Amino acid sequence: MSRSLILKTHKALVSKKVSCLELVNWYLSEIKKSDLNAFITVTEESAIESAKKVDDKIRNGEKIGILEGIPMSLKDNFSTKGIRTTCASKMLENYYPVYDSTVYDVLKKAGCILLGKANLDEFAMGSSNETSYFGPVKNPHDKTRVAGGSSGGACASVASGLATFSIGSDTGGSIRQPASFCGIVGFKPTYGAISRYGLIPLASSLDCVGPLTISVEDASILFDLLSFYDPKDERCSPIKRKPTLNCLENEIKGLKIGVPTNCFYGSDEETYNAVENAVKFYEKLGASVSFFEFPELDLSMPIYCVLGRAETASNMSRFDGIRYGYKYDGPYKDIDDLMTRTRSIAFGEEVKRRILVGSYVLSAGHKALYKKSLNLRNMVIDSFNKRFTEFDVLMMPASPTTAFGFNYAEGDPLKMQLADICVVPANIAGLPAISVPCGYDSNNLPIGLQILGKQWSDDLIFNVANVYEKENFCAKIIGGVQYEV
Ligand code: GLN
């Protein structure tokens, strides 16, 4: 049986087992019943209207595309014309963009139906969805734990059957870490593969867009649709893309896998065992596996903290209370006072902290820190390139632990940041990386296997992940819409 929820849903629609309106209404009623806080805005009216149009087409015997009528959610940092786009911040609580992000535009044209905008950490800054102005997201596998972040709502919506798939952003792991916590597939492509036009930026040299799905095949279908040159994103690459869907079943005999041992420091035993078992599975299929020490990897987090914060501070400067977004409406002395009052009220703690650190890094007296981090980043990229002459892919956990409880890092923001230790290196080097479910711990919490490759080996990553998933499929939809075709 196909693991692709997109294909299953498509078949149910074309065989008239379910009408698109019925399907959308099921999802909307499940969203209403859910207490996970996965959505910030639900787009009920437009979803119903679009569903009726798809049904008209089917009734008239017209052929529908594979994504036509498929209900989706979208992380609430993608601009959607006329639909509130908050970035989970008071700053944008009442912001209605006047244009669509490229990603949403393409999905809409392919016929996907938007159910709503998914919760996230404020401006995508966080690893637990607890920095959201709209409150945290609960993990569908255990509601006393976080869904991960920053794409927590997007991942929870897919894992709990409130959307067929979602789209997230990944600057320092925000697709892969919550995907691993929620037991679904999360793919961060090569930097520059998918347009970020209309994605509200966090750190522009790191930001990537990618799919969140139940299966590798679904992620590949979405990647092939969304990965193309878009001149509206100046860092979107004009390089010719290889389709990934037709590579999923390729044999992986002879594949060279490297496992960096330092990735396991601080990881819990059950995570270690699950990843080790996954690696053994590949060995059985004829891959060669080498464990090795990769010390340069450890530089990624400090580099991320310097360059990421600097870029964030620069990107956040657009929110000044003058052009758009929240504006302080009491009396103020001058423009500086207006900006200070606006930002003091409308930004949360984590956003303020990152603006402060970033401004410090960018200030005239500290150029050396910024320059050194840039140099170190090149060093990390070089060492990855060297490793990829020995190995085809690297494997490691997506997160050192399974989903943690609420307030896990209260008063210690660094502890929270360290939860991203395994995911940040791929952002520093612009590499494609996937998190695919590889089992559950003794608390029944999902564990994610992370697979990384060299730039533009996205097709290989999908292939390697799919070969594993085929024999070890363990994503579960907890509640929500359940239907068999
Ligand atoms: N958790 C990371 C952070 O807080 C990831 C951010 C992201 O990828 N958007 O920086």
C-alpha cells in the first residue's frame, strides 16, 4: 500500500469515494475539535469555496492534478495575500499581506487547498514553539510535551491529521527538529533550491523552505513542484534541478555512509540505539558504514549564534512601527521614542534578545567577531566538502533527545539553542538534509534519523530516506482525519 497520503487522497477524490467538500469539512471539523493549538488562523470560507470548485471539475469529468483538492497547512511566516500573516508575533497580529509568497502561489495554482496558517515560534526564533505570541503547540504524541520548533504548528497539524501536508522554513533546524519530535518527514533542501520570496526572513544566508509530510514520497512530490529558479529571490539558484521522484527506488548498494560520532554527545541512549539500528539496516542492504570524529561540526553552533543573530537583527529592523505592523498608539516624544515603545510592546523576549546580540555583533567595535565567524563558516564548508569525497551521505540524529516537556529551558536560552546541535550544521553549509522517523522511545515518543548530503544531492537524500522508510515505515497519524482508500 502506498505510503503517500497525497496519492491516497488524490485517488479518493478521483474515484469519488469522497468529495472534496466532504474532505475539507472533515479537516475543518477536526481542526475545531483539536486542542493542540496548531493553527493561528483557519481559512474556512476560502477552503470551502475552493473545494466546491474542485468538485465541479470532477463532476464535469475534467482531469484533476495530483495536488488538486489536497488540504494543506502553511507556516504563518509565509505571506498570503489578504490572509493574516502573523509570524506568531504581536508585531504582525493584524498584518494582511498584499502579495503571495512564491511557494503559496505555486501550491495554490497546483490546486492545493489552504486550511489555515500554522503556529510557530515568534518570527521562527525557537525550538519548542513556546515563544509564540499565540501560545505553545502541544505534541500530538504526548500533550504534556512540546511539538518542537520553530515549525511546531505545521508539524503537529500533519502528525495529528489536521492537514495532508505542510510547508515550513528551516534556518537552524526548524523543519527537521519538530518533524522528528512529531514523527513525520521534514526536508530542508539545498540552500537556494526553493524560492523564499514572500517568506518573512529570519537569517537570509541560512533560510530555506521545505515540505513536512507523512512520507518521503510526499516530500519528494512537493520538492519537485517547488524547486525552480525564481528571480524574485536573489539567492534562488538558476542551476538546473534534477527531478527526485523517479530516483526514490534506486538501489543503494555500495553507498558510503559516514556517521560523525561527536553528534551523539549529549544524546539519550534510546536515540543513539535507534540511529544505530537504522545505520545497520543500510549495512544489510550493501552500504558501507564508517564512524568517524568530525570536530569541525562542533563549530557550527557558535557560528550560527554570531552570524544568525547578526542577520536577524538586520532583518528585524523593518519592524519600526511606521511602515507596517503594530504601532504604539499613545503619546511619544520623537521617532526614536515611537520605535522604542512599539518594539518594547510588540516583540517577545527571545526576539529582543536576538536583536540585542545581533546588534552587538554588527556594531563597529566587534567586526572581528563577525569576520572570524565568516571565516570559520568557510572552514566548516570546506571540511564538509572533504568528507563528501569519502562519503555519499552522513547520518546522525535530528535531535539529541525526543520531545521535551514545557518550560524545559526556562531562564536558560542557551539550553534551548543546544537542542538544535544536530540540525544547525546543514544550514551553515547549505546542505540538503532530511529527518525521517526511525522508531519510538520507551515513552512512545518519535525519534528522527537525519540524513545529509552534499549540495544539490537532494535526489540522493530522498532516495536513501525512501529505501529506509519502505521497510521501516513508522509515521503515525494521531487522531484527526482517518480514511482508507
Ligand atoms: N531553533 C532554531 C533557533 O531558534 C531554529 C530557527 C529556525 O530554523 N527558524 O534558532
